[in-house]
Amino acid sequence: MSEIATPHAPTAPARPHAGDSYLTAEQGIASWFLTTDHKRIALLYMAALTVFFFIGGAAAVAIRIELVTPAADLLSADGYNRMFTLHGLVMVWFFLVPSIPNTLGNFLLPLMIGARDLAFPRLNLFSWYLFIGAGALLLFALVAGGVDTGWTFYTPYSTTYSNSYVLTAALAVVLVGFSSIATGVNFIATIHLLRAPGMTWFRLPLLVWAIYGTSLVIVLATPVLAAVLLLVVAERAFGLPVFDPARGGDPLLFQHLFWFYSHPAVYIMILPSFGVVSELITCFSRRQVFGYSFMVYAIMWIAVIGFLVWGHHMFVSGQSLYVSLAFSFLSFVIAVPSAIKVFNWTFTLYRGQITFEAPMLYALGFIGLFTIGGLTGLVLASIPIDVHVTDTYYVVAHFHFIMVGGAVTAFYGGLTFWWPKVTGRLYPQFWSRFGAILMFFGFAFTFFPMFIMGFLGMPRRYQVYPPEFQVWHILSSAGAVILAGAYLLPIGYLAWSLFWGKRAGDNPWEATGLEWQTSSPPPRDNFRSPPVVDTGPYDYHPDGEGPHHTERAPHRMQGRQT
Amino acid sequence: MSEALREPWDSLRRQREAASFGMWIYVSSEALLFAGLILAFAANRFLHPEAFAAAGRETNVIYGTVNTLVLLTSSLTMAVGAEAARARLRTLALRALGATLVLGLAFLVIKGFEWREDILQHLVPGPGFKLDNPETQIFFALYWIMTALHGLHLTGGLGAVGWLSWQAWHDERPLRSPAFEAVALYWHLVDIVWVFLYPLLYLGGRT
């Protein structure tokens, strides 16, 4: 793969230094804030998301400190409500939804399919500004006094009774939704129209497929959230009653419309992690992914069925039992593709030549934590058990296993995997491995006790609780300290690597994707010459039978540069 | 005159395809935005059929019908404008885009008169609402939200068409630019949303 002869600029000869790394091709503040380079915009997103991750994390710290004792000591009752609302709003819409797609996805998608940029580069920048605007609006709401409805904005509390900044926060969420939609449109158009010659649909890396499925869900679900939040805004701001029971309105209608978005939103958060983990597992077990086409079908299956299960959030809302039965059944159905993915990752490991680099540790941790999160999801999909544990810490533990143990672990895994490509630097493996293991144990330590206390009846969203739950809360808060350390550690060693890290070659992990064939960091136009593709992804043992597990198998790159 | 072809495209044909395709995806997203509101309308209409019929008779069907005709015509001129731009018939394109702007503005002006009359007749939900049955207020809540959101979309469309026309007029945007077709698609979406709102809001109580 070294036919990089005299690089010829593909188009636009006016562009400065087309051959330089994207980090040095242009200089100055304006070259960052007015850039249309998908790689720079990914870094802009990464900076913004880091800020929001700290804000949401600070709220979590306040919650965990408050819950160390059964009495209320740190926060007032009202302050506690505002704190968990802040945590939810920031983490869901300003960290988890954009986390992998807008940073890693934005950076890697064009590289992985052999394109020079996203289909609409200026729309990409616009979506970042929309994100920042929405974030500023949300921060204003939080600083001005906060929101106390919980991230779910349930009516009639949010429309009629809540005395907090619901209006501003809801508008911020509507705005950030349009930012997501812009990104989703951009990704879908890019995957359809900018694939390199020979990069057919079933040769796409699984991360690209995952981002494709995610984008479809974003584009089709987010507008419904915008619609329902606009109804809340209209009712609060202008007294236009849609959900007001006193005038015949139906608060349940709010829940239907809200969960029509917010359940698929879970898949917006977890599908990209599936893609990341598929890349990591194949690379570090030196094996072709097991059942590639079924991995693809599973992604699309989840994307579609994800729209049909929202009612399982409403088992205790008084909806018809028959409706609940249908939603319960469909919730079991959607577990099938998730299980296919877990089994396929496991089979990919089978007889693989596994090495335990930090990204692999994150990926293996992901499989374990996601499996627990998914299986407890099945427990919750059974109506009798759900009625028992609704609004308890069991539910809190379940969705944190999916969204934090799953999505955030995969985000860190992907970050450590592609960091050498993004920055051109290697980080210390020891600290990175240590951080990955710490994150697994810190996470389990924090959230596993919640399953137990939840099943014993500890309700969520309460700051004062019976003393018999204290031991579990102390365990959980102690684990949160470890988890916080595990989240902060990579910031330290990654920053260190920027200055003192060894230069990474083009392909430090010997992975097969197109993104590993260009230099690290890539040039402004991604490839010095347009790539072509003639094989599927993950061809880690092109000679058929893999060698003995002590020998590293040869691999073949996907496609080549022309 | 700036170049019609932009990064990261190699051919204008492909770029045009992308502009239309991207707009179709966005249109599907917008369709679900209004679908959410229409679903809220449908659910409430199912719960309170009498109140919705009574409230539906209070909307001004004259204004509504005239506006429907105005907007449908504007879609025709918009389609002519986009096709003329693609064929590089400059005069025809500018005239058609200008006509689209005039018709879109006319829609908003007529809508403004209609809203004014609604306010004078106490059709804004709240104390002093014209009708006694409180459930009729839900109809009018959705009436105001849906027509306002539609008006907002139309205003956005006017801005986009106005901007493109201005650029074409000053030769700053080549007529081959795919933007004309993309904006036309958006304009038709705004039109089609109205085609759904018109029967729901103006004809439902009058059958």
C-alpha cells in the first residue's frame, strides 16, 4: 500500500497546502470556526461535547454525594429535582445523542467510504453552530434557575404547574434536535452518493452501517420530539391547551408522542456503539466479523422495530392492557437483533488471535455491560415485573448499563482506537489499559447496586430514602468516585500524547479500513489519490485458514489507492 | 459569477442528485414534524368529535380557500422557476421566482387578515373564548399552532427563494446551481402541508 507517488491535488487548485495534514493545512482561529472540513468540525464537536460531559457529570456528582445519607443534606428538595433534570437533559441531548456520530462519525465516515468530505460541508458546520446555540440556551435555563420536570417534560406538570425554565429548556431541545437532523441528512446523503468506486453497500464497514441506521432514526424520530415540545411550549407560553385535562386535553397523548421519539433515541445512542465495537473486536481478534450480513440486517432491524416499542414506557400509565401486550411482545422482538450482535461479536472472538490493547479492553467491557443492560431490558419488557419496578432504581440501573456502560464505554473505546488517526500520536498503553479496566469496574460498582436496591423498592428521583437502602447508595457513590477517575484519566494521557506521544504511523493497529491507508493525521482532502475498493471489510486472514494463535495473521487492506 | 460545482463533488450531475436527495430526506423529516401535530389533532378529534365539528365551523372558509388557491398557484410558479433555471432561461426563471415570492407574501398577508379576524372574534383559547364547550379550545389551540408553524415554514421558504432570486438577479449564483431545485422541493412541502391542514381545519366541521 505504498504507491503514494507524487500527490496530485484532485480538484480546487486554489486550496492552500492540499497535501498537508488537516491540522496544519490552514492556520488561525477563523480557519477553525469557519471550516467546512469534516475532520475539524469533528474536533469542534469533541470540544463542545467535553464541556457538556463535564456539566452533566458535575450534576451526577452532586446527586451521588446527596444520596450518601438518607436525609437531605446537600441540596433542597427543589434543588435536587433541578439537579437530576440538568443531568438528564445535558447527558441525553448534549452528550449521548451526538457523542459517537458527531465526533467519531463526522471524522471517520468520509474516510471509511473513501470520500473527500461529507455531502454538505457547510450544512455540517451549520449544525455545529446550531448545537452551540441550543447549548447556550440550555445553559441559560440552567443558570437562570434550572428546570425541575425531569428530562421527560411530562404534562400536565411541565405545562401547568412547574415553576421553572421549562420553556427555554424545551426550545433548546427543539433546536438541538434540528442540529441532529442536519447531521443525519448529511450522513445519509454522503453514504448514498459519495462511496468510493467499488465500495458497494455490503462492503461498507459496520460503523458506517451503524451510522446509517442511526441517521435514519434521527431524521424520522427527532421531528416528532420537536412537534410535542412545541405543543408544550405553546401551552406554557400562550395558554394554548392541548394537554390540559381541565379542557378535555389528554396528558397521555404527550407521553405517546414523547416516547415515539425518546425510545428510538435509545437506539440513536447505542447503534453507533455497535458499529464502533464491531470495528474494535475484528481488529484485535484478527478475524473477519462473524456474520457480516446479519450484523447489517440486525442494525436495520433495530432501526425499524425501534419505532414500534415506545409503549413499554407506559405500562403503568393506564393504557389498554392489549396495547401493553403488543408493546411488550415487540420489545422482546427487538432483543433478537441485539442478541444476534452480541453472539456475532463473541463468535468473532472464537479462535481469534486476541490481543488486549486498550480499545479492545473497552470493547470487551462493552459486550459484558451491554449484555447485562439488554437482558434487564427484557425483564422490564415483561409487564408484571415492570409494574413492580417502574420508577425504581432498577430502571435507572438498566438504562445506565445501556447508555453509559454501553454507549460511553464504546465512545472511549473508539476514541482510543482512532486517536492515533485523529492526532497522529500514540498514547501510553499502560495508562490506557488501566483506564479501560478501571472504567469497567467503576461502572459495575456504581450501577450494579442500583439493580438490587431498585428491586427492593428504592424509587428513583427521591433524595430522602429509608435508611435500609443506605448501604447500596454508599456502594454506588463509592463506585462513582472510581468511575469519575476512569473518565478523567484518558483526558490526562491523551493530552500528554499530544505533546510527548510517539508519532503513530499510518496504521498503528494494522487494521483494514480505508481510513488507515491515509496518513495520520490525514491530509485536508483525506486521500492523496482517490481510493478504490475491491474486497469486503475486515479481511484479516486473506489466506483462508488463520494461523496458530501465537502468530499474528497477515491481513489485506480494504481497497487500494490508485 | 461563482462556480456551480462545489466541494466535495466531481460532477454537477452528481451534486444536483445530492441536493435533491438531501432535500427529500429533510422533507421526510419535516413531514414527520407535521405528522406529529396532525396525529395530536386526529386523536383529539376522535375523543371530541362534536366539539371539533362545532369549532371547525368557526374558521373562515373564504380566507382558507383563497389561500389554498394562492399557495397551489405558487407551487406552479416555483416549479416553472426551478425548471427554467435549470434550462438557463434567465428571464423566465426570474419572473417565475418573482411570482412565487408575490404569491407567498400574498398568502401570509391573507393569513394575517384571517388571524386578525380570529382574534377579534375571541377564537384564542383562554378566558372569554367564543364557544362554551371547553373542548373546542383544543381545536383552536391546534389551529393556532399548526397555522403558525406552517406560516413560519413559509416565511423560511420566502427567505430562501428571495435570496436565490437576489443572487440570480445579480449573477452571483449560476442558474445551473442545484439550489433552485432543492428550494423548490422545500416549497412544495410547505404547499403539501397546507393541503392537509386545509381540509382538517376548514372543511371538517362543514361536511
